[in-house]
Amino acid sequence: MRITDIRITPERIPILVPYRIAGRTFDTAEIIFVTLIADNDLVGYGSASPVPPLTGDDFDSATRALEEAIAPAFRGAESEDLAVAVGHAAAGAGGAKSALAAFDIALHDLRAKSLGVPLVTMLGGARRRLVTSITVGIGDPIAMADAASRHVARGFRAIKVKIGEDPDADLDALRRIRAAVGPDIAIRVDANQGYTPDLAVRVAREMESLSIDLFEQPIAAGDIPGLKRVTEAGGLPVIADEGVKVAADLIPLIEAGAARGANIKLMKCGGIAEALGIDRALRAAGWSALVGCMDESRVSIAAAAHFSAAASSVAWIDLDGHIDLAADPFSGGFEIVNGEIILGDAPGLGVRSRGRD
């Protein structure tokens, strides 16, 4: 199968409900769409959602990497060997991980379509249903509890709460959210490196009575001894995020026993091929994965869902980055019913372009 054309389409898409995390507010999604066209008339889709501190590229540099390095190298090239193709793309992309992820996703979509099977099947998975959390950003504690209640009313069974700016306000919000949603809704907490180790230990201990599922990246990513302190302070699984971009980043964390798992994002690791390597490393360590996302199109959310359904280390899913986009040029691939992602049976990702080809 030969790639005859590659189309790169950068778009800035407003977010309907802007949200805040520790240190940043998001109101626009910057997404670069990739379309691979093969000589057998099959089409593969991917997309990049760069966030510079995590992905090593921004909107402009990711677009350049795709247009000037990756696309020229692959127009007219054979794409049968995924590992070789992704390796060549990685060499061309340099450190532009979201750009690499977009191309990797499109290659996997194209390959699964050529086999006539859903991507999850090609990856060796059998699951088709995944419970996802939905995010509540930092804000007034009463407003955060109200937002969580609205999500639960829509059928979501897991809430991810952003904290990390003010421990007292954060704990107030978490107590209000737990009271508002009741005991049966899962609550996951993400501080986005917002705390010092001392504050993180305090918050971890006070959260134990709130039945919190996990505590994601509470302190600076490079502070492995501090992260270990938080892990040893309480009963909450501590999950590394910003500190784990690729599989090799796990080694010092695992050797130190500094966490109990890691957040796998296709955008920060460079796509499905590297994500599978992280999954293998986590399984070998007996750790668990949380699969997360940026503000992304349905294309890359579908890819993360197919990966999640096939990866055995995955214990938690946080794939809601497409929900509040003002416009998404893709449809299909999956549906969300009562907070559960349900994958379809169409070949590849199963997503459909809204008249873009």
C-alpha cells in the first residue's frame, strides 16, 4: 500500500466552556489534521493537539514538522511496515511529539482499514466499552460542585477535578463535589504540578476520607524524591503525568517507587506505537495507566480509546477533550452513553470526515 497524497490542515477551534488548570486557562483548541490517501483509495486520519510544555511543539512548529519534514518523506512511500514508518516519521519530526502522533494515528487508521478491522482488533484488544471521566476545571468551589452535578445528571460516573492553586479552596471544592455527587461516583484529582511536596502530602492525607480514586502529578515533574514522599504519605495511587512522556521516562520513577502509575497521552508520547511501549513497561512494573488527552478532535480521541481498549495496563480513562469543541470536522468512531465510550465496528478508527476530502 503506497501513500499517494498527504494533506495537512491546521485549525483553531474555540472551546465552548473554557476551563482553568493550575497555571493556565484554555479557551481555544489548536489542532492540526492529517489525511493520508493511499493508492487503494483508502484514507487514514490523524490529528495533532500541541501543548508546548508537554508535546515539545506548538501549533506553528507542529504544522511545520508535518508539512516540511514528515509529509515530503512519505508521499509516494510504502506504508506496510508500521514500525519502520513510525520510526522514519519520528526521525523527521525531531521533538515534535504531537506532530508525530498525528502521523502515527493516521498510519494506524490506514493500516487497520486495509485489514478491514477496527483498530482495537488490529492491536489485539477485545473490549468495546470504557468508562471515561469528564473534567471540572478550577473555579469557585460551589460552581465546581454544580458542574460536577450537571455531569452526573448527564450520565457520567467519573469526575476528574483540577486542583493545585490553593489547597484550602481545593479541599473545600472536593468536599462539596463529593457531597453533591454522592458516594458512588468516582472522583479523580489532578494538580498539574501545582503543589510543593509538603502541601501535596497534606492534601493527600485530607483527601483519604473523600474516597478519591487517584492523585495525578501533585508536584513538579522532576522532583522524584518529593513524588515518592507523596506516594508514601497516604493510600491514594499517585499517577505521574508531566514527568512521563515516553517509556524511558518511567525508569527512574519505577526504580525509586515514586508513583503507582502514569498518564499516557498520545500527544505527549508521539502516538500509538510509543504508547504501546509505555503500556508494556507499566505492566512489567505492576503499575497502572490512566489514558488522558488534550483538547482534541474526535479523531485522536478515537485513537486513544482504541489503544485503551487494547492495553492491559489501563485502569482509568479520561477521554473528554472533544466534548466542548465548538466545531469538530469529524464524526463517528464512538459514542458516549452514560459516561461510557462505546467503540464501533467500522474498520480503523471508524471516524468520518464532514466533507473535508
